[in-house]
Amino acid sequence: MASIPPTSAPNPDATATPLPIGIADAHRAKKARTGATGEEHATPDKANELERTQRKEPNRRPPPLIGPQPIRYIAPLPARTSRPQNEMALPIHLYKPDDFNGLPTAVDENPHIGSTRQGEKPELPKLTYTCFADVEFHATHIPDFKMRGNVNEEQLASLDALGTRLLYVVLHGGGQRFLKRAPEKVKEVKDFLQSLSFECHEGAKPELDVIAPIAKNPSDRKRFGQPWTLFLVLGEEEHALRKYLLWQQVFSVHPTLSFSIFESAPGQPWPIMVLTGAEGAVVDSPEAKKQVLAAIKKKLWSNLDYCIYAAGLVAAYWGAAGNMATLARMSTDSLDIKCVRAELSGSEKLVPAYLVVAKPPTTDRGEYQRWSNFFTAPGEYWRELYQLKVNAATVDCKLCKDASHCACDCPLPTTLGWQGPTATDIYQKEQEDLAHAATSTTAPTQQAAELWRTNPKKGERGRKAASPKKKGSQSGRKDSRPIRR
Ligand SMILES: [Zn+2]
């Protein structure tokens, strides 16, 4: 007889092998839960969890509404702040960009607004006759980085060893091409300077030398390209001459021998950017200028990166104390704007422009560039309906090399007694362009011809563009016909 297996025995009390206590309990619990639904595969752990959650689950059903209910006032939740906490500290939330009370600051420190012959009058040289304009001029300011632009590194290193004996000579209207075509100017400058003798020289010539710059990248493609600086090396004892040269600064002898003398000017420039736009965008009124300044400040004050960076510079270089918003605002307190004429990039066409200036909060070149990049990065600013493009034009004097005006507005040639070159002398090309523009705009029929008839550039371009393909493909019949003829 086959005995019945114990596992299928209907009677649990039969002589089955008893399970250990723990396993038996779990088995019993599982059987109680899954017996009805048939979830035989649920593990004990999952089953326990399910049981626990079911037990803790609150009853989601609302209590039944029986009888009249009292009016319940639902208080509104407090409004969530729309800005992250760190942006609350931005100056834009604490100060008004269009508040110009007491601004701009540091106006007197702007190096572009002074004049020559400042300070105590030095000993004057013994002039047998005055061959240069012996008067006061508008002072030019050129920072070192610009003075030494495109000069060979080895030469600069040797010059640095000279200390205060080194002065810079900037030829008016000079440039790499000027020095290449007229190398004799170096000797002429030296001869002129040696004619300035003082008591201490006892009739002899001062001890000095004038050295031409060696270009880092030689190219005379640009007429006024750097380097345009000559280096004046004074003798050990030439203190009187040095003082006088820096006091007078400007020596205009004749149109091709005219120059200014400078000592080293570490530091960064005040002009930051040039803004130009369509006709009507640049207006020389206090209201319009304030609108532009407010637009710039609004942009910067909303930029957390700018505020952190500028605040650090202001604290480090100006020794100012305060929170980030205060220091960042201080970095723009000297912000000012000037209406000037600028030259469109790539040409010498003059356009009205806003020149934005501010006291640089650093003397380091790299830091300055990063700081000023925050101003130029937006690419444009808006004054009401007018778009103002950033640096689509330049303000840079080809004559005296100052960056606060163009040569056509250079204050040197307008000074009484000026004997040096004028903007007309150095801008031959512009004159030709203007003459061409004058003839091309007088006759409306000629204008029309230029616009529609004699200017069918599409067709011209099409033919010109097709010509390289002829060589490449040679598959079109039209191309082959002229060749057969
Ligand atoms: Zn100038």
C-alpha cells in the first residue's frame, strides 16, 4: 500500500515532521494573507511591509457632512519669495540705477581732462630761438600697456632695467609705417632734444639717446599700427632736462617733427566702451546720457558675477569696506558718459557715439580686462527705442594716441601756435572717401543707378560664383560652349 505523503495530508495534526518554530510562524502568517488571493510568491519581507503600510494608512475619506456646517475661513498661504536668497543682496534690489545724486564721483581723477605744464615750473632750457610751440596744451594720457604695444619683448626687458631714465616719445600721427618710411625721424628727435641745454651742461649737449622700437609683429598694413613709441634714454645726471620734458610734454616743431614725451604710466584706461546706433540713437543731452548710464548700471547690478567680482576689486584696490551690494555699486559710481565722434570699425567714417568712462577699480591688466568685459559682454544697450551697439566704432586719436577722442577732435591742433600735423594731414584716405561720397550723392539718377542698375551684384556674384564650379565639375553644357568657340 502506498502511504499518503505528509505534505498533502488534510489533517495538520497527522504525523508530519514539525517545522522549526520561526519558520512555522512565517508560514502560518503567509498562508493567512495569501491564501485567498493566491499570491504565493510574495516574500515574507514584502508581505510584512505591505501589512505595515496598510495598517498605518490613514482613512482618506472625509467625514460625512451631516447637518449645517460652520463657515470656515481659509487663510492664504504666505507668498513664496520669487528670488533666491543670494540675489536679494544685489544692488539692483537696494539702489536705483537712475538716481544720479552726487554722481559721478572721482571726476577730478580722470587723467584725460588735464593740461600740460602742471605743478611747479621747472628750470627752463636756454633757448636761443623758439622753434616749437612754447605754450600749454591739453595733456595726453597713454597707459603703459598701450605705449608698449607690439614692442619686442627682449627690447622691453632691456628698457625696463633703465628705471626712471627711460621716457617715451610719441610721434604725432606716427605708426609702424611712418617709422619705416621715415627712419631719419629718430635722429631728428634726438638732435632736437639735445638742443635743450641747461645751466648744468655748461654749453655742452645733454646726454641722451633715442631708440626706435623693434616691432613684435612687423607689418605696415595698418597706417597707424603699433609700435609708434620711440624710447628716450636719458643720462644719469639729466634731472633738469627730465623735469622740463615732462612739464612741457608737447613739442611741435613742424608737421613731420612733432611729438609728446611721457614717463611710465602704469594703470588702466578710463574709457571702457563706445556705443553707437542708428540716427537719433546718440543724443547729447543730460537726460539721454542718464538713460544710457542707468541701462548700463541696471545690467551690471543685476549680474551676480559682476557684483562679486567688482566688490572684490573695490575692496582690494580702493580699501573700501561694506557688503557686496555697496561695493559693487561703488565700482560704478564714477561711471560717466561723453558724446564724441567715433570711427566706424574697419573704416574712418565718423559717427556720433557715447564714450563710456569710469575709474578702473584695478591696476592689473588681466583684472581690468575681465572687469570691462562685463560692460561689453551684452553687446548692446537700449536707450528707449534705440539700440546702442557696443564697440561697433572706436575712439582713438591717430594723432596724439589718446583714447578719449578721435584725431578729428584732437585738442592739440586747435591750440594756438600749433606747428605739428593736423587730422587733414594724416587722413588723406578719408578726404578721398568724402570727395567720392559728395559726388555720388549729388545726382539722384546716379544714386538710382548705383542702387538698381549698375549694381546688379546678384547676377555678378552668380557668374563669379559659378566660375570655380566650371573648373570643378565641367558637366554643364553652358560651360563647355565658350571653350569650344
Ligand atoms: Zn589727440
